[in-house]
Amino acid sequence: MLARVLTALQTAPDVGKITVVAQDTAPLAADPQVADAAAGVAWLDSPGSIADAVRAAIETADGPLFVTTADNVLLTPAIIAQFLADANGSDVAVGLVERRSIAAAGHSTQRTWLKFRGGQWSGANLFYLGGPQALPLVEFWRGLEQDRKKGMKIVGAVGPLMLLGALLRVVDIHGFAGRVARRFGLNGKVVPMADAAACIDADKPADIPVIEAILAQRQAAARASSTAASASASSSS
């Protein structure tokens, strides 16, 4: 999984320094497939939570921070390019896929859907943090990871009326995300992803056949494109 994600990141022109964070990175770095894809990658052992690692990274980053996960195996340079282009200029952004996009693409997968007015959304494991100004939101995220009273923390952050509006579906996902970000003094946005596969990650065994089918489709499309390009070059000569 990690080798595929690293390959996508390495070939994305808008991605700079890449750091892999895990509790124990040594076995990952020693894997032959990962090593082939990890030229120039930094490795960081972090015994804490994901939010702890993100906080440490954003405090030392020279610019915006792009965060994704090792199980995001269908990540492509095109997905990265669209997300970063649409997230640019915000303090914080998150990539989501609308449920109708999944249905239209013909992908059969079980996801967790956030239900709002006008649609249902699933996360794409794509996060953009524009700089240190996003630290208050990262701290809130860290608190959610550590505090058992998560429900009350969410209410405190977004306000009971806004949370009720989301539950009753009288607010759309963009309004909700913008309101949450403003509570931390930030400009936040949701980035709807054009590629429906962006929200399919390897969470459970049932996801693997779906992922393999999509990868096979991509390989077939790439071969067809290469064949067409060769035929066009031959006819031109």
C-alpha cells in the first residue's frame, strides 16, 4: 500500500518534501517495493497519535502541509493535483466524494457517509493545512482523539444549533465545514473530488477486490491509450 502511495506522491509535481510517519518506520523502509518508491523520503518514528505527528510537522514546515494515509492506494497525481489546486488559498481543506459520484462510476463499496442537505459525503483521506494558523484546529483534533467525551467537544466547537442543522439536513456540507473552520478563525473548505475512487481506501478485506478491479481498469485504459498513441505515430510517419 505504502509503495503505491509514495509513487503517486513522487510523481505529483506540486508535492515537495515527503515524510512517512509511523510508530516504527524501519520495517517499512526496509521493504524492497517501498524502498524503490522512497527515494529522498524522510522517515519519522512517532509514538503519539496522528494529530501529534501533524502538529509537529506543521510547526516545522516551510509552507502548506498536505496529509494523506498509507492505505490510500488509489491515489494518483491527477487526484493530488485537483485537490491541491482547489484547496489553494484556504487555511484548511478536506477532500470528500459525493455518494452519487460513486454510484455513477459503478464502484460497489461500503463507505461511511456524512449526510447533509443536498448529498452524502465520504472522506478521501486528503487534508490541506495552509500553515501554522491551522494549529488550533489540529489541537482540537488531538483532543478528540484523546477525550472520551467526543460528542460534547464537537458540540462545543460547532455550536449546538449548527450541529442540529447538520443532523436535520438543513445545512449543506460546505456551509458546515466553513462554519467549523470559522470557529477557529480559519478559512476552510470542502473539496469535492472529481474521481469517485478517491474515497476508496483499504480499510477492510472487502475493499481489496474493489481496489484491484479499479487498478485493472486503469491498467487496461493505459494500455489502450499507449496502443492508440503508437498507432497514431505510425500513421503520421
